[in-house]
Amino acid sequence: MSVFLDHASTTALRPCAKSALNDALEVLGNPSSVHSQGRITRELLEVSRDELAKACGANRSEIIFNSGGTEGNNHAIKGIFWDRNAKDAECKIIISSRTEHHAVIDPIQWLAKNQNAVVLFVEHFANGMVDMDSLKALVKDHGQRIALISLMWVNNETGVVADINSVTEIASEFEIPVHSDAVAAFGHVPIDFQSSGLTAMTLSGHKVGAPIGVGALVVARSAKPISLVHGGGQERSLRSGTMNYSLAASFAAAAKEATLELEHETARLGALRDQLEAAVMDTVPSAIITAKGANRASYNAHFVFPGTQSDAMLFLFDQQGVCVSAGSACQAGVLGPSHVLMGMGLSELEASACVRVTLGKTSTIQDVQLFLEALEQVHPVALQATPA
Amino acid sequence: MRVLAAMSGGVDSAVAAARAVEQGHDVIGVHLALSRMPGTLRTGSRGCCTVEDSMDAQRAANKLGIPFYVWDFSERFKLDVVDDFVAEYRAGRTPNPCMRCNERIKFAALLERGLSLGFEAVCTGHYASISEDGDGNLELHRSLAMAKDQSYVLGVLNTGQLSHSMFPLGATASKDLIRQEATERGLSVANKPDSYDICFIPEGDTREWLRDFVPTDPGKIVDSEGNQLGEHDGHVGFTIGQRKGLRIGTPAADRKRRYVLEIRPKTKEVVVGPEEALQISDLFGARYTWCGKAPDNLEQSFDCDVQVRAHGETVPAVVTIVDEEMRVELKEPLYGVAAGQTAVVYLSTRVLGQMTIDKTRSKVSTGA
């Protein structure tokens, strides 16, 4: 059995999510049907909506269940842009960051390429935090022409936590809608949608212990992002498709448990992470802890190992039975330099020499020790395998 | 032995990996990503380099129960194979990119990486065999399946590379048997079409592809006496022996078809002439290597057979090494041999060595 330290990619199904799913799968009915079976499954769905809303500090009407993070990000970004741009053709600027997930960057770039959107990026400090002055300057310069600001809550690679309240405060001067990809944040940092000032927020089920294939876009009551696909309009007329009450029930159960455990787990994983980072620095003194000094989510440890290549490191760790990750792989499975690290200003060489270790509900000190033992084997070989 | 199986996503490399596993080796499957921007689906008769091919390779590895990885050699491939390919054409030569890939990527970059990561051999689906002579020296031989024999493109391997190479398909009599075996093993690639084209040229049209890299550069089409017969919009992409696409209006005085005989990049001239002028009698090359042990007495000429194309005919020849140059005197003429091509020297089925042809000589008229 391998040591799984890649919980940011996906994490183990929580038993409560599994049983909620299994229970719901036993129930027959389409939540839109007007008969008794329809009402039963509708109730399952709406209870799930209540639970998820509570877990993220939203109103129940603000939860739009969907298939996951990529759909949520696409819907929020394209939908809000289309809505704003239709009302004012000059309102076509999107402000975002070079360190966003591809599920944010790619829809933005698609809009720029195909729909005349203009993309502007905020600056970052060396530790990965957004330079709020650069955001202020962009907002001041472009004001009403800004259709949308999209900045992630927690960076999926480096774990850097953004100050979302400051972002929405800056945006409020011109009433610019702000979207945040909170996929890597939910269940790991306290989230309260209503007090965040956000217009939209993306959540994904499988990052908190629900199955892959369910998520939610949280959309403020005041907003109406244009739909990506059209049909029955089942979810607040914003998202169409027969509602998957089983996955919704599972997601809600996982979210509820994750939120209840958040404080305790944050402290537990933070302690493990600190131990891991200290031990890594003892083993490989040349290693660099990414985003050190920034506010980081406690389950994330991210390193640059100068003189190595990520894919060699990952290969060798895998051979030792340790599952970790680096930047995102392309469709063909090739690991490129991390665009996140390059977005923070690191060199291509550094961005190609990183390893991400992410902890989760099932992580123990034994996992950390096994990782460290593997690192002792892996690092010298990876150094040797990297052409000078 | 710890073995890296290079898996293109085709049937040959999948069966080769399967055989390596069956022989008891500790095998890991690796798909080489050779393009930074791979296509999604396979098109035409290319056999690798798309996401679909990578997935095919992974399916095969999963079937064999071996770990699988995609390793990125796109940068090396661009520098060592694609750029070299373009540069050779620019210089009026006709390169063999598969050979370069074997020389610099599969049995160099991949092998070096494998060795540094603790592997002992690279296993591929090439149709060729490695054996030992009486003294334990490694030799590369043609495969039993002569129709598929790929020993030619492996002629660049040296002793060190041979000692870390595995070609498990060499003793199989035909490709049909490989496909049959793949079916029996439940490999989804069993009936995948063969690939013929150069992997990085999607439409298989080299001249068209080269247009993106080489600016239009018009010049003259002339005969051996220097008389202008026509014009071309760039010498790059013409190949010795080419007949089609010359666009010469007037027919030759003797009414015979005309062929490209020579490309002169400096004067931008493409020389054409009759078919018999393509008859090549001698080959010369300063860039030559021995595959395995070199002949004992290099001061003496020796009889051998020579092949100048991957699936071309073999002709008897005499090889002499003079002033660090390999000279090959062909006992029967070869047609349309171009500088840049590789001549592989065989002793019966054994690959003795190879050279990149710098110069040819024609008995009929002066060659390139």
C-alpha cells in the first residue's frame, strides 16, 4: 500500500459521505417530479443544500449544485462576464492572477481569445501573496470597465491563503463582482460566503471527502451569471440538468464533517506539516520552502529542490511507494514547469524542481516519516539524474 | 534486471514490454513525450506523439501490470532531431530523423536518464537482434522478420549502447505473429495500424512542413551543363532522385524523364538529369561509427553489404578507411543516394557500422 500525500489532488472518501451516498442511491425519484417519490428525493436535495450552505456561510438559495470545480469556475467567469458585457460592451476587463488554477486561467483566456475580453493580472510578492496595491491600482485605473475580478482563496499548489475580504473591499468602490475559486480552501480554512463580500465562489466535493463529480457554485442572490448549458433550469434557473441528489447528499455530509473538524484538523495537520518541513530542511538543507512567511493553509507543504527535476523526483517517490505531486501535468501527462511558481516570479528551472506534499484527514505521523525516509533515497538519485 | 520499456503506444513496443516482463525483468513503461503541443488524436499513419498514443501505451502498461510514466524529451527532441532535420535540408542533404532519434534520444537521453535512475537497459519494439560472438563481444543483427527489419535505424548504436539495449522482437518471424501475440495477451493495440510517416510531420508532406521553417528562396533548376530549365521557390525539400514536382515546362531533348541529381545550396541551384545519372558507384563519409567491435585491421579494405535506406535494397561493396574517412565502393550501383543519408554496413546479417554520407560519386556524371 502506498503512502498518499497528495490530498490536494483528491482525498479519501469520508465514511459519512459514503453512507450518505449509498443511502440516497437506494431512493427512487427525480427531484423535479410532482409525485411522492419526487418529493422524497427533492427533500434529500434540499436538506443537502441547507447543510452545504451552513458549512460555507451562505444562504441556501445561493448554493448551485454542479459537477465540480471546473464547471463552477467556468460558469462564474464566463457567466458573469457575459452578463456584465451584455449590459455594457466596454465592461470587458477581467482581473485575475497568473497563479490561478487552469480551470480559472483557461476560461479567462478563452474569453480573451474569442469574446474580446481584456485580461489584467495582479502582482505578487515573492512569497506568493497578492500585492493589494497592484489590485488597487488596476481597479482605480479601469473602474467600471472591469467585468470581474477572479482570485483564488487558497492556492492549490503553494497553499497561500488570499485576503479575500481586502479584495472585495477594493472591488466594492466600483461594485465589481468578485469570484473566488475556493476549491483548495473549503474544509481547510474558515469560509463565510456572506461576510466575504464575494459574488461567486467555487467549491468541489472530492477535495473534502465526497466523491469526484459533485461541486457547487455559490452565487449571491443579487447575481445572475448566464448559464453555460441550457435546459430545465433546475438549479435556480442558472444550471440545468436532472439534480443529482445522491451526490449532493454525499457532498453535504462531507462538507458538514469537514467544517466541524476544521479547527482541530487544521491544528493537527499544521503540526504535522511543520514537523515535515523541519525534517526536510534537515535532510536537504538546500531545499526551499515555497511561500515561506506567507499565510499558508496548514495541510500544504511545498518545496523547491534546486538541481532536481520534478518528474524525476515524482518518479522516484512513486517507486518508493510515496504519492506526491508537483505542478499540473498537461493532457499528455507531461509535467511542465509550474505556472504558479513562475507566476510568483520563480525561474523556469526552480518551477521545474518542485514537490508538493499535501496532508489530509487520513494523514498520520507515520506517513510523514515514510515520506522522509523516501526523501533520503530519492533526493541524491534525482540530483544525479538531472543534467547539469 | 531493471528495464525501461519505451512504449510508443504501438503494438510492437507493447509486445516487447510484455516479453521483457515475461522474462522476469523488473520493467517500467515509459512513453516519450516528444512534442510540447501534442495532438489529441492520431491522424494519418503516424504512430506516436499524440495524447491518444500515450493513452494506448498506458493501457498496455496497465494490462501488463507495470508502472507507467510519461517523460518529457520534447526539448531534446526539438534540438537534436527536429532542428537537425531542418538544418540538414537547408544544407541540401536528406536526413533520417528516426536514426537521429535513436542515436540521441532513445539510446542516449532516455538511456542516460534510465541509467542514472537505476535502470540497466532500455527495451524497445525494434525488429533487430543482439547477440554475442565467440569472445563475448556484442553484435547487432537483422531481425528474423526481414520484411520488418529495423537494424538499419539502429546502426548508430555503439558497444556501450548495445550493452544496455533489449530488442525482444528480433527472433520473431513476422509482424503478423506479433499482432497475434498482442491479441492473445489482450492488448488493445493489437490491430493498431502501422506507422510510416515522420512522427513530427502531421500530414506526411515534408516539403510543405518545411515551408514553416525555411523562407521561400527562389533559384534555378539547371541541367548538368548549367543550362537553366526552370525555377523553384526554394531548394529545401528537394530530394535526390525526386521526379515529381519539378515543374519544368519543356521536355528533355531525349524525351527522357528528369530527376533531381544534385542540390547546391550555395548557388540555390537544383540540378536535374536523366535516370542513369542517379547511378551511384561510391559513397564517402567522415562521420562513421562501429556498431559493436570494430574490424581488427582497419588499414585493409573489406567486403561487405551496404544499405542506404531503412527498407532499401542491399548491395555488395568494398569498404576502405582512408584519412579518417569511410569510402564505400559499390559493386552494383544504387540509385538516387543523397548526402545526409546513412549508409549502414553489414557483414551478412550483422550490422558492422554506419556512416552519414557526405559525398557520392556517379559513374555517369558528377554527383553531389
